[in-house]
Amino acid sequence: MTDIRSHEAHRRHAEQIPSVRCAVLTISDTRTEETDTSGQLIRASLEAAGHHVTRYRIVRDEIWQVRAIFVAWATDEEVDAIITTGSTGVSPRDIAAEALLPLLDKRLDGFGELFRQLSFADIGSAALMSRAFAGVANGKPVFCLPGSPQACQLALHRLILPELRHLVWTVRGQSLPSRAKE
């Protein structure tokens, strides 16, 4: 039986990662850089936690446009993790799940379950309309969040930021990323 506290030892090792290089993708037909409050919140939260945002884009709710950017970032050596915001609901234009779930190597089902549980405590039964999800693509953690700034804040501060270094360390086979310049 594995020691239940082994995750704490793994976290300590993962703290050797100086920062995580993140890509932030806002999926929206209506947002601009000036009105992208969720994208701005994600970027500011990551930077406040000591991480770097190396890529940022806004893309329309079009499956193939979303996939093209995602694949480019999933294969980009300057990106360690990808966070998207928007298009995770149930309206006809919400396509994040359809666009990105097929591209994941592994799903992190616990993320969506925990996110909806935390959301339920905040907003009640409306939480059932969220299709937020997470996974791993090409050795990089991927988090797909709703477009609501409150939902992004909840996911970042309660789930993503506490585990980001640990998750990057784990999906890379418990090795540190090699960085020539940092």
C-alpha cells in the first residue's frame, strides 16, 4: 500500500520547478483584448503565483481554429501548460469539449468533478451546465475553464495553482524541464 502522504513528498520535489510557462487561450465570439476579463484574470493570477504566460490568444468559437492553436501550443517547447477559458457550457456555440477532448492523451476527470462541486457551493444547481475539464496533451497539463471570471478565479485558486508545479512534474515522468535560459 502506498503511503498516503507521498503526494506531499512529490509536491516538495515539484517545487524545484522555478515556474511554469503557460499558454492562455480565450475561446469567444465576442471578447477582445480589452473585454477579456477572464483571460486577464488568468494571466494575472499565474504571474502573481510566479509563473510565466508565454502565449496568449483570443479565438472564435470555431472547432478547427481552436484545434490549430491548441496543437501549436501542445508542441511548443516554450509552453509547459495550457489554460483555456470560455465555450465550456451547453449553448450551441460552446465547442471547447468537442474541439479539445479528442486531442487529450489523458483526462483528469477529478478536475471537472471537483470544479462542479465547488461551483455548486457557490452558484447552486446552475453548476450542472458546466463542462469544464482537464487533461494532459503531449506531456502538458490542460485546463478548460468557463468564461465567467468568478469560475476562473475559483478554478485557479482552489484547484490549479495549488497543484500546477506538481502536475507538470508528474506528467513529465518526475523530471524537471530543461531550460537553457530562464
